[in-house]
Amino acid sequence: MTAVTLKPGDTIGILGGGQLGRMLAMAAARLGLRCQVFSPDPDSPAFDVVASATCAEYADVEALELFASDVDVITYEFENVPAASAMILAARRPVLPDRKILETTQDRLIEKDFVRRLGIGTADYAEVSSAEDLRAAIANIGLPAVLKTRRFGYDGKGQSIVRPADDPDQIWNDLGTKFAILEAFVPFEREISVIAARSADGQVECFDVTENEHRDHILKVSRTPAAISDALAAQALDVAQRIANALDYVGVLAVEMFVVQADSGHKVLVNEIAPRVHNSGHWTLDGASISQFEQHIRAIAGWPLGKPVRHGEVTMTNLIGDEINDYAQWLCVPGATLHLYGKGAARPGRKMGHVTQVQPTQKSG
């Protein structure tokens, strides 16, 4: 892979026009870098903050080629970039993180196999491609368990919990796919994540471990630092660093983990890898000396990574659906910073913005 070193004034291409692309472009602008966004959605909120945008389908080869010719390096804000699109772009410009990483992280089965090969724990799992497979997997793994599509699931989509009273045939038919994975239900004590950045020369910088609270499968609140022991935090940071290095990753990734009881106390199990900036890292915008978005831009630009310094105890709260209508109340809360994404209609489950609150750490003496 050709080394990338951008200079101020160069242009980054971003695939995807959602809030993550918007915040990446804003971080790049502060560093004097331009961005061009490619998205099929004409209402993409990232379009509002860049001078150049391409509104076309990911299958539009001519649009992809023109887009590539206008930029110096290409990145993405969501992991389900079609493989054919990534291949077309990679033939013309560096794509970071490398498109081959998508082949690992887009498929839950391949991802779980990859993590296990590193000697890192996950929930027990089994490949499922038929109702018969599902019955066999249930017999092996036990219930309750979670049946998930291998690809394209997020925020609870494409998955269902399987309980003892459920009919496996019905559950399989309802999922509507031939490519699935059954995962053992994990009796976790808390959910955590680590946002890690890795540069092309192998430097890795991790943000402090974040504790996450989900409601209806959607992240609602993140708190940093997580309420875990220093030893467990070190274990989580080590897992994220090992994954980033094994992938030869360039950019920011998130590793979602479960904290579970073990014979020796507690341990972490990897749930998912997100090869991009992540919702649970939004606290870094106001709660750290460098944000996950700037860190990603630095990594793909070939610039040195920053050493993140947390400003205190930080809470990030997502504004979901109609909660956006009460945005004004946050403007009067001391220590709170409001981020609105510029999206259109508020729909149930749609992330419309977030709030970060920083409580400076009290110094003793």
C-alpha cells in the first residue's frame, strides 16, 4: 500500500453522508484539509458542511471514477460500502482503512473467527444457513441465544432473541436470509467499548474505556471512564490494540465488548468491531484533547496521532427521534455541549443529535 501524506489544502473523499461523515469533514476543515462527500441520499447531513458533494448510487461507476479523480485519499463513515465500489475506488486512490478489512468486519461470522484466532474471547457462536442448522446450533449453544444476519445489521436490526418456547422454523423464516449466525446470550454486567486509532507506521493510541447503555438496541448514554477496575480496563485496551495491529489498520475503529463474571473476577468478551468512527466515541468531541474524528483524519492523512487527554468525567447522551424537539433545554445546562446533525424528519430510533457533559476531575489538596 502506497504511503499517504497529505498537506493542508489536499482533499479527503468520504463515502457516506451521515452524521459521522459530517463530523469527520468538520474535523478535517479545522486542520486545513478539504473534504468531498459521496452519498446516494440527497438529504445527507454531511453535504451541509463541505464545498463539494457527489450525490449518486454506489453502483454508479462513472460517478465513482469522477469522485476518485477529485480527491487524494478516500475513507468511509459506514462499513457496508459495497465491495465492488471499494474495488473501483482503490484502483485509483488509496482507500483507508484498507478495503480488505471490510471483508472481515462486514460479516459477523468471519469477524468472530478472526477474533477467536487472535486468542480473544467472544460469545459461543455457530454458522446457520437453514432451519436444520438453527436446531443443531440451539442444541449445541443452548437458549436463550441471539440469531443475527451475518451482514448489514446495526442498532438491533437483522437479529432476534431465540427463547425456549420459540419455534425455530418460524424464527428462521422471519429472519429472511440464508446467511446467519447464532450467538450465545451473554449474561454481561456492563457493555463497554474502546475507540482506538492506528497510523500507517503502527502507532496506536486508545481513548479511555467507555461504558455504554443501550435502549431498544440503540446506544442512549456513554460514560467515560467506565466503572471498571484498572486491570480490566488494561485488558480491554490491550484487546483493541491487538485487533488494530492484526488488521494492519489505518484510521479509527471501535471494539464493543461485554464485561462478564469469570472464575478469576471479571473478563471481557468481544461483541463487534466497527471499522470507523463510532457513536460511543462522540464524548471525545468535547471531553478530550483530541476527538476520534480528528484522530481518524490524522491517521488517514499520514500525520502523527495525538495522545488523548480526557478533561474529566464525561457523559454523552444521544437525542433520538422526538427528543430533538427539546434541544433548547440543553443550551442552559452548565458543562453541556449540544451537537445537532441537521437531519430532516425525526423518526423513532433515528439519531438526531447528541449532548456531551464534562465534569472536570476534582484535584485533591
